[in-house]
Amino acid sequence: MSLNNHLTKCMLVAMLPLPLAVSAQNVGYDTIPGVELSEVRVLSSRVPLTRAQTPVLVRVINRDEIQAAPSSTVEQILKTASGVDVRQRGEGVQTDISLRGGTFDQITILLNGINISSPHTGHLSADFPVSVDDIERIEILEGPSARVFGTQSFCGTINIVTVDADPSKNGYTFASQGVANTFVGDNGHYGASISAAFSHNAGYNAKGAPNRLVHNISAGYTTDDGDVPNSSYSVSRVYYRGGYRADNIKADIQAGYSYKPFDANTFYGAASTDQWESNEHFLLSANAEITSGNFHFNPVVALDRRYDHYQWHKDSPKGENFHRCDVSTMGFNAWTKSSIGRSSIGVEMRSEQIFSTKLGNPLDSAKFFATRGLDAENGISYSHSADRTNITVILEHDFLFDHWTVALAAPAVYNSMLDYQWRWCPGVDISYRPNIYWKIYTNVNSAMRMPTFTDLYYSGANIVGNQDLDPERALDYSVGIRRRTQLVDAGATFFGSHKTDMIDWVIYADEPDGETYRSGNFELDNIGVETDFAIRPRAVWSNSPVTKIGAQYSYINADLEYNRPVAASKYAQEYLRHKVTADIEVSPVKNLTLCAEYRYQYRVGEGNEPYSLVDMAANYTFKRLTFYVQAYNLLDEQYFDFSYIEQPGRRISAGIKYKFGIR
């Protein structure tokens, strides 16, 4: 069956069980008593919707959960989320994040709605210039969302939202809040960070209310000797976000920088145990929301630059590569309200370019130029280059009724590397809310993803890229139900997908040498289910010692079909079939919080053994000081996220946070 016919059939099936009947009763879906997150706008469509209104499943990890968890990085926080696959090569330096059985190249990573995913390789996408103390919440949108975030959002999107100094306290001319954090642990682990958010008046509007300027600035440093051989690292970062808040305009700029040199153990092959790499990341973006009556206009511009320096053997030129990847984005989204909902049109132009000693097409020698970045080396020049431009035009309409949300979208995508034709990726999302506590939803969405520059051009010992790769295509469908009250938040989702021209690195069985990995296309069908629940007794009984009890389970089964017999696969065949997580947060005495997390994972593929991990954290607050202890892999389990890269054993760290605020 063709992809278009499959799409039409699944859309009809998705709509059949949900006849469009609009109730006249006006229910306050955004005001569930005691459920603060129901009022939060989440990135799930081209128009702003609250978490209650959105017709798709958006998982939100809020600030209280982040601060209580035994987690010091974004990657560690995401490990307990259902449907999220986090595969670490090195603690704190390189992590592959994927959703619903996809690969690390098939999701979009956002920072305050700005795409920071790398077209060089998804190995580098989870490079955040912020710390855990900067984060207000993490939004996880599973399934294709090309109409919102572009073609990279093939299997889902993760949006990191940083703290915004509260501009609503307009009785103050100046307000600030912040955290200073220092910590130390075993294996030479130590570091410090500081985060500060503040706001102040910037004039007054015609009604006499103050306009506000808001700022968030942070910096941090972490170093570690490593728990296994050749795994030491350091991370330096600095971040700023500034904004202007007025009645008819909200504008933001953000700038971030991070630098991570690290010993890379056997990250890219078991034949070398002394690999080394460094990543340097610059980010600059500006966006705004301008309102005039019922018309809203959202322009955005972003620049992203990354330097990558890799050595097959540390301090040796053998297998050494230098890369510079530049991404520039310009776009806008315009939307308006009407009696039948909200209509929007969006245009995004994303230009991607790589300069490299390895990737791309050979440059004329006259166009060579010296490598750049902190780890550039004299006498070495970029000798290869590749570039492409992706243009996306998106039309969307959201029908908003008392009990229903129906979102229809028709994105058209053009990429300069293809055949000068536009490709459509339509989708439909429907949700029904019988009352403020229940939501039933169904979705059918399609997506397209271009290969990374690594997929197209990389070649080396026993590995060969393929410049003839087709873009990946996906059709996903899901149906789910959710109940949210003050006490309980629980739900279940069934999903499936039909994917064509999927990209994987494989050894074909009929290859003469039987050792060379090649990037090639294949077809994939998968089905799965996700269930989760969380009970928050303290939301109902203020004196309860138990703050939260939660559990999640996800299951995926995939059917892969290659055009040639395959002897081995690097990524696609190694997906999480079963994932179980559980967590409990208690406060047995005043000011003391204890949190424990359990995780079980069973990954298919040769050499992947199932494992269970327990992490714990204790936080004690005295006035503005918080003393904390975090223990990872408390039972000292030996485990592997990749079959040949051993992960750290038991690790314990302790620290002190000082929270400051000025009014």
C-alpha cells in the first residue's frame, strides 16, 4: 500500500470512533483545582493551546519534580519518562535520545522553542548550554510533529523551557531569584554553577501598568575523572535569556555557549579504547509575539554553530576529524481567532552547512581554510563541504469547542538536496473532553526527515556513507485516554507507525568482507503501548508525608524489512521493547525530601542484556540553604546502554544550594 493511501485510510479510521458533536456546556478545562500545569501553554500546535486544550499527548516534567529528582543533568531526568530512550556513551558528555522506537537522528531538541538539533549527527543534539537549575519544565511531545517543528521532528520533540523571572509581580520595580550550587562526588567529580533570574520595570503602557524586562543568566563548570577507563571529561557553559513583556508584544533573545572535551573510551568502535573528542556549541536566537486585535505574528531568527574535533587515538592524527556545522533559521508564524477556532500560516527557512576534513564534497584547494574553535590545530584545513536549504510552509486550523479540539494541518516541504519538488506531510489531531478530568484523543500524522551529513558522507574503516539515500517518510497513528485530578494523573496510549526509506547503518549479509557498515534505507512497522500514573496525596491532604508515587510502562514491537539480507545493525534493531519506571517522593519531616527512582529496561539486539537501576536523592532545606545527596546506580549494577560501552557503577555526590531573592 502506498504511503498516501495508507495515510487516507488511517485518517478515516481515526475519525470514525469520534463523531463531532459539540456540547453547549462551557467547561473550564484550563482550571482544574490544584492542577497548576493545566494552565501552562505547551508547544503542541502552531497556535497557543493549554495542556488541557491540546489534542495530542504532551508529557510535562515540572520544576518541583526536576529539583527533587536524583538527577544533575537533563539526560538523567529524561531517563524516567515513558517512551523516551536514553542511551549514554559517556556520563554527562554524549547521550543519544530517541522516542517511540526511533533513533537519535529522528527527534527535535528545542530550547525555549528554538531548534538546537544538529544536522551533522544526532549524537550531538543533546548538548544543552543550561543546567538543571535553569529549567522551569520539560515538555515531551511523542510522534511526528513536522507541522510545528519542521522535518527533523520525525518521532517526536523535546522542549526545554527555562525559568522566566515573574513579570506579574508588577508591584515591584525589581525582583530576582537565583540558585548558587556547588557539589563534589567520587571519581574526581566536582563543579559549581550559578543561575539568576530577575525582572524590572521598563516604562508603563497606556493603562498605567508597567512593561517589564526579564533576564535569566547562568554559568557552570563540571569535571570528572570517569568511572571506567578513558572516560574523564569537563563541561563549561554560559547562558543568557532576556525578554521584554508588554500588553501587545513579548520578545525574547537567548545566547548560549558550551564546551566539552572528553575521553571517548570505545564510543565509536571497540577496536580503539583511547578515543577522544571535544564539542563546542554556540547558540543565538531572537523571537517575538506581536498582537494586534485578533491577529498574532511570531517572527523568529536563530544561528547555531558547532565545532567537533575527534581522534580515533588520543593525541594521534590517525583517524582525526574536524567539523564545523552552521545552521541559520528564519521564519514566522501568523495566526488569528475566529468563531470556529484559530487559523495559522507559518513559513520556515532553515539553512544547514558543514565544513569538514571528512564530510561533504571535496573543495577546490583555493577554498580550503584553517580549522576553527578552541581545539583547532595549525596546519590543518577544512577540505570538504556540503550545504542544503529546507523550506517549510504550514497551514493549520484548530477548531476549539467546549468539549472538542480538532486540529488539521497541511505542511509542504522543499529541500534543495532533493528533486525540486514539494512534499506534503498532512496530519489531524482530535481530542474529546467529556468533563474537566477526562480527555480522549486520537492522532494521525505524517513526517519526512532528511539524512544527516554523517549518513550521507561519512566513510572510514569498515564504514561507508551513501549520498543516494532517500529522505525518511513516516505515518504514525495513536489513540489514548487520560484522567487528571488533584490526586491522580493517569493515562494510556496505543500507537503504531508505518515508515518507509528509514536510515540505518548495517552490514549486508551478501557483502564479501562481512565487516563494512553502510548507510541504507529500509521499511519499518511498529506498534506499542504506553501507560502511566501518578498519585499526589499532598495535593489533597496537605499533611501527607507522601508527595508523589508514580509508575510508567512502555512496550514496542517492530517489524523491519530490508531490501537486502542484513547481518548486523548499529541502531534500528536495538530498540527498547520493555521499559518500566517507578518513583516515590516523600517528606517524612519538615524540610526533608527523599526521592527514589527505579528503572528496568529490556533492549532487543545481540549483546543487549536487560538491567535494573535504582537512583536516590535526599534534600534538606534550612532557610535559604539546601543540602543534598544523590546516589546513581545505588545497587552497583553492571550495565551497558551500548553493548560494548560499560556504564558507571555506583556513584554518590553531595552538594549545597543557596537560593537567593531580592524584592
